[in-house]
Amino acid sequence: MHRIHLTIRLRLILASSLLLLVIFTGMTVYLVRINTETLRTNLQNEAKAFAALATAPVADSYNLYSESGTDQIRAAMANYLGLSRSITNITVVDLNGHRLFAYHPATSPTVTAKQASHFTPLYVKQGGRLQYVVYPYFSTSGAHPFTMVYSVSNDQVDSAIRHEVESLVLFGILLLLLTSGLTNFLLDRIIVRPVREVSRQAKVISDGHLEQQISVHGQDEIALLGQAVNSMAESLKHSIAQLEEIDKVKSEFMAITSHNLRTPLTIINGYLESVEMFDTVDKLKEMIGRIGDSVKRLGSFSEDVLIISSIELGEKMPRKQVSANTFMQTIIDQTRTAAELQGLSLVATIETQAMVSVNEPYLRNAVWNLVDNALKFTPKGGKITITTTESDGMVHIQVADTGIGIAADELSKLFTKFHRATSVIRYDYQGTGIGLYATKIIIEQQGGNIEVKSEEGHGSTFTINLPVASAAETAHTSP
Amino acid sequence: MDSTAKDSYQKILLVEDEKFVADLYAAVLQRNGFVVTCAYDGTEGLAKAQTEPYDLILLDIMLPGKSGLEVLQALRNPTISPTFDQSTTIIILTNFDEDDITKKQILALAQAYLIKVYITPQTLANMLKDTKKGEVPPSPTPMR
């Protein structure tokens, strides 16, 4: 993490420095060129002015002392040369270009006859640089006896340009240092520090403190990054909670399933082990009855578990057209026998001829779970009412009892797999059950739904609503 | 009762909500010489344990009223149960498999955690007959 952050910073500084260097170099080249141009023009003007001013006095000295003393001519020339740093030598030539006199004979330029005899001043350049000025001398009478040649030094221009470049480069380096320092500072303030803060907090989150929130300021990219990490942590928290919930439900399912399988087995084992205790026919009958009940409990619980598993695994249940009337008649016949045995009255009506498209064994299991509960929870002398009606394309199978009823706060949890409070082990009334859950998912699998109304102490009413099989389905399955 | 009766378990409180199971265990234990009192829910079980001394309490987990864990916690808290003899052995006898954390919590307060389906009434009676009071009978099944 540390290395990446340095690299980003370095990269940005390098990029900004490079950009600045390119801009600055371009600017320097441009400035130097403009200045060179100005300096050269100035030099030329200076040389021109010098020539114009110096020619007459130098020529006068030359005329005066040409016969007698060159020392006086040199003195006059030295006097004038001292006035200008750009003129380094003065040469006097005749109109054929032959040298008559030179202040520095060694460096005197060679002038052609054409140049020497020219009427107007000539500015002789070489490689764009002014080398010398050829300036004709005219006496007061208008005669043109000789010409002056002024050697021009470009040293001054060169050193001026060198000086300018040097100061520009120095300035550039300073600017570069300043800019990268400033870039570094701004990067640190604007990007590096906030990113480091986000990554510090993200580290806290990744250490398992999912409740940690990254503080988000403003709307920029770093704020977006913070928000993204926050929402990632949030969805992780959610997924973990979901997984924990699934895990909890799974272990409860296992615990209660094994409990429900073990309890009847405990009874069967216990009675069989102590069979000699039951030494009369009545005692033996009672024992066999209890073993029978336990076997039945095991059977129906296993059946429920198998149904739930197969539905939850997504297995398809083959369906066929079933007459609601015929189907319910069978259930009612079975219920009547059981109700009579328990001293309960049964009222049953069927008011439909509709067909339903269902898996018959599963639907039987679902309806029987409701009837079985009614039988189990209705005390002697109570009444069970089973009605089968049809309205709005639905068949309604209603099982009502005058039993113990269900508490209001239990109702909502009734159809969950196991309605057991977490952490503290709570006891549910008999049928800690998955029966109603099995019923619910069976009915939903067949395209229907289940409702319950109950009042504690006054009984419960369960209603299964199943869609009537459509005419097309009926026609399709009819022979 | 034989001569070892004095230092072996005698008075047993059985807290079990399933009446068939309770009656069966009580009958077999009584035939083996133990004195058994039954309680059919957690509240009744707690009240009986608090008012009368027992050598051993057999406690189910899934109970109406108060759960087995609640009964256990109440009994092992001297402020809540000042009259309860803390040297009393409590054995969990259940068909309910708790998760490891809860089981650990339970075993800090109870002396054993037995699964009913493996401990038939006669097996339990045999185990207890060979065990001295205050000791935990060796379990024929691994205590999971």
C-alpha cells in the first residue's frame, strides 16, 4: 500500500515537472530568439550611429597626420574606439580596397573594390551576424578619397544572450522546484491524505469491524470511494447476517428434527425393553397402543420432512386433475371415524363440483395436517367443521374447530419451519412442528395459499385456497 | 435396598414433559429401588427442586413453562434458590442436541448431558445403581 501511494505521488510530480519543463523550454527558446533579434538590431544601429559620428573626425585626423605621424591617427582612433564596446577595430582603405591604415592590422577585414568604392554605407553580414560596416568618407568638397571599415564585435550580443539564457535556466529550475513542492503539497492535501484516511478506515473494516463507517466529505472521487467501501461493508454485513441466519435455521432444523425422531423412538425402546412389566392384557394393550402412536408420529414426521426436503430441493411434483368433491369426501370419511373415537362432532359440507390440478398424496398430507391438528387440540365434546366451497375461480377448503386456539403473537410464526425463540430454548405445544410449514409449502407449490384465524380458547379456522383447474387443462387431460 | 444404599443415589426428581416417557422412566427406576418424583414442566420441576432435597435431578431441555436451561440456571444460582443443595447432581436427559456453545454453558452447571434415545430406562437404572452419590455415572454413549 505504501509503495503504491509513493508511486502515484512521484508519477504525478514527474508528470507535472515534465509538462512544466516543456512549457518553460519553449518559452525560453522563444524569448531568447526575440531578444537576440532586438540585440542584433540594436548592435547594428549602434554600429551605424558610431560610423556616422566617428567617420568625419577620424578622417580629419587621418588627412591631417597621414603624412607625418601615425601615432596621432592611432590616438584619435583609440579615443573613438573607447566610446563603443561593439566596435573593435577601425581600418582605412582606398577605393580599390587597399589598406591605408589599420588600428589592429592583424584583424583587419579584407574589403573588395566594389565595397570600398560604394557611395552609401554597407553592412556586411556573415551567418546573420553583422561583421563590419563599410562607411565612405566624403570631404567637404564632395570628394571620396577613402573609406572607413569598422569591425563589429558580436561578443557583447553573445554574452548578453548567454547571460539571459543562464538567468532563464536558473529561474526555470527555481520554478520547477517550487512547482513540484507545491504539487507535492497539494497532492498530499487533496488526494494522498484523504486516500490514506480512507484506506486506514478500510483496513479497520477489513479487520472485521464491519460497523465502522468511512467518513465521507463532499462529492468528489474520494468521497465516492469512501461511499463504495461503506456500501461494500454494508452488503457484507447483510450477507454475513443472512448466512448466520441460514446457519442458525439449519442447526435448529437439525436439532428439532433429531429431537422429533428420537422422542417416539425413546418411547418404543423403553416399552419394548420393559415388556415384562406389562403383565395383564389391558396393560399390554395400552403399551401396544403407545408404541403404535409413536410409530405413527415417526411416520408422519418423516413424511413431512421428506415433503419439505423434496419441495425445497425444487423437485417437481407430478400433478393431475382431481375432483375436489371426491377428494374431500375421502378425508371427511376418515375424519368422521377419528372424531367419533374422540367424542367430537363433525359437520362437513361440500358445495363444489370443480376440478383442481394437484399432486394428490401431497395435498392429502396438507389437508390431513389441518384435520389432525383440529382433532388433537379440540377437547371432548367439541366440534369440527369442514366446508368445501367455490368462488372466484378458487376452491376453499376450510377446517374449523372449537379447540384451544392459538395466541395472537403465535399466529404470525405459525407457518415458519420451527417457531422457536432463539438462544433461550422454548417449548412449543405438541407438534413442535413442521406440519403446518409442510402444509403451507405444499399448498403454495400447487398455486394456492393458506390462511388462519384463531382466538385463544375459542378455536381456530384454517382455510386452504386452491385455483380451479382451467378448462384448457381439463380438456387436455380428459380422455 | 442393599448395604451400599446409603451412599448411592436414592431420591430422584424427574423433570420430563412427555407423560408417556416420564411414567415409563419412573416405573422402571422405581422397580429398581429408586424413589422417583415426576414434574411435567419446568415451573413445577423448579418448585419441587427448591422445596425438597433430592440426590439427583434428571432434567429435560425442551419443557413447557420454563426451559431446562432456565431451570438449571435458577437452581445453580444461590440467590434465586437459597434452599437448594448445590452438591445435588443434575443430569440433563434429553433428545435435544444443543449447539456446542449452549452445551458448554449447560455442562458448566450440570454434571452430564445424556441423549435419551441411547439411555433406555433400564440402562439408566443400571448406571445409577453402580454409581456413588455425587459421582457421575459413566455414559454408555459418547456425550456429544
